Amino acid sequence: MGGKIRSAIFWTLLLSLSFSLAGNRVIFAQAETPFTEVATTIDFGNSITFQASLQLDTTPQEAYLIFQPEGQETETITLPPGDGQTLTYTLDLNQHPLRAFSQVSYSYRLRLSDGRIINSPSYQFEYSDTRFQWMQLENPLFQVFWYDRDLAFGQLVINTAQTGFQSANQLLPLQIKQKIRIYIYNSPADMKATRTGSQPWVTGQAAPDLGVIVLTIPQGPEERLELERQLPHELMHILIYQLMGEKTSNLPAWLVEGLASNTEPYANPEYERVLLKSAEEGKLIPITALCSNFPQDASSAFLAYAESASFVRFLHRTYGSSAIRWLIERYNNGVGCSEGIETALNKPLSQLEYRWKQEELHLNTDHLIFQNLLPFILLVGILFGAISVTILVASKRFHPTSALEEK
């Protein structure tokens, strides 16, 4: 009896499985996509045209493009439903700006007249600069793209990136977790279309979350020096992001830019000149003012970079790489700008800034304090003088009356 029950259960399960598999086949058949010849055409900096052929027996009532650029919010764009045979849409990049060299995912969604909803598979493309014939060279760590120059230039870029990576590790032990792409433009005009939100005077920038560096390196005798200045700087931004991810935003701006500037093999000689001139005029920017953002105008931003480079160099010389790493860990935990440096180095930011001015800028800080207090001292002097004059005048008015009374 028990054997018959087990046999019945077995055949019931087998029959259920057969129906289930058959049902899956039907669902799979229904899910076969009607989208064919799906393509995109990029007019860099201007537009992207999306095209797809449809194999439908009815005209769609509604059509949508679901658009997901890397590092940006998803957009759902209503499309003209078309004739049931093709879908075509041109995206205006002035209204929907994209980050250069980012990956873009997209899909289509249709609603048919009978109420059925059809979702396409997800498609991907890279929003690359189609204006140039890019040459390419790579090694396990870096992928370099350039145009209108020979292969030796590409090798120079890779060698400079490798040297910059070694320099970065002298400041802070780091590793490259994902291959870094480097794009070299010949002029600021060529690079202009890749900038999103940066200042017009910027000639190099990194997109750390994309693992992309974009530089302007004009051809000529200075190209090697310019490459050695810009590339290690932007490389450090990528390395810090690969270490911390989105928590990189917890780091003070002075620390991020100071580390990047100190990765450059040659100190900018203009930094020292600007620092000393600003110190003499009492125009140094307080380090606390450089915690969140740098100034927007070029001259103030240059001073902010100079101060950050000098202050971070002072911290590294005084406390070493391990302390810088510990400082980054403190900020990684979400502490504030002043709190992070005090808990990591056991000294308040104001005290470290005072020492930095003495040791790095060789300033007479007592004189600097007096110079900063001088306006207040003068104000007190003026007030005291005014009060004294008032008392004296009042006293002269009072005494003649008293003398007459005595007579």
C-alpha cells in the first residue's frame, strides 16, 4: 500500500514538473524580444540618436526610452510611438548632458493597443569622443588614448603614469584596483566638450568613479614637463577614490588637493611666491576655510592649491605616511574636518596651522598676530582718544565755574 502511495506521489510530481517546464517554454516564447537592429549614433557634445527595428503585428500606443548614464540618475523619456516597424529618437545633450567616457545603459518599454507591455533587453554603449581617430596603448594598470601624435608619445604617457603611481605610494601606500583610462587632448578647445561643471581655466580633470583622466597636453617642447605635472596630480584623485569609494567626499578639500599636488615630481615655483606674498599681506586663507570647497575664481583657487600643497607636505614631513593614512581612516569614519585631524594627530588644526606657518613659510607668527590685531588696536586707540577728549572738554567746562564759586 505504501509503495502505491509513493508511486502516485512520484507520478504526480513528475506530471507537475512537465506542466511547469511546458509553461516555462510558453513564457520564454512570449518573452522573445521584437527589438532588432538596435543601435546608437553619437554626435559628441551635441546629440545621441537611438534606433531600433520592431517586429510587431500592431502599432504601439506608448513608447519609452529608459536611460541610465553611469553615475547619473535614471531618466524615462517619452518617445513618438512610431509605425510599429521602427523607433527613432535623438537625445539633445544640451538638455541631457552626459559625462564623457561614461558607460550608458538603456532599454525600451512599449504598451500595445491590446494592453500588453513589452520591455526590451538592456543595451549598453560608451559615450566616447567620436571627433578624433584615437590611438591606444595599454599595460596591466593603464589604458592610454591620444590622437595626431606618434606611438612614442603614448609610451611616454604610460611611463609617466607608472612614475606617478610610484610617487603616490611614497606619500600614501595605495593600489590600483581597476585599470585607469587616460585621454590626452592637444588643446583646451578640443577638451572643452568633455568638461561638465569644471572651471574654464581647468586643463586637466579626473572622474574618479569612472576611472578616467582627461588632460590637455599641447604639442611642443614643454609637453613632457606638462604631462609630468598634470598626470600624477589627477592620478592621485583616482587612487584615493579607489581606496575610499564614495566616502572620498568625507575628506577635506585641502587634504585631497594637497596629496594630489605633492604627487607631482616638481613643486610649482609659483606656489612659494604666492604663499609668501599672501602671508606678507595677511591674505592667507584659513585652512578651515578649505575644508569643503576651494574658491571659484582663478587667483584665489591658485592660493588654495598652494596652501594645501604646503600644509600637507608639512604634515607628511612631520608625521609620515602612516599618520596620513590614519588621518584618512578617521575621515573615512565620518568625523568633521577639525575633529578628524585632532583625533588622528592629537593636536588641534589651529595649532598645526600655526606650526606650518612657522616651519614651512618661515613666518614670524608673533608679528603676524600683531599685524592681524593692528586694526583692532587702532580702533581701540581711536575710541580711547575720543573718550579722553570728551572727558577733557567736560573737565574744562566744569573747572571755571568751580573757580568763581571759590572766590
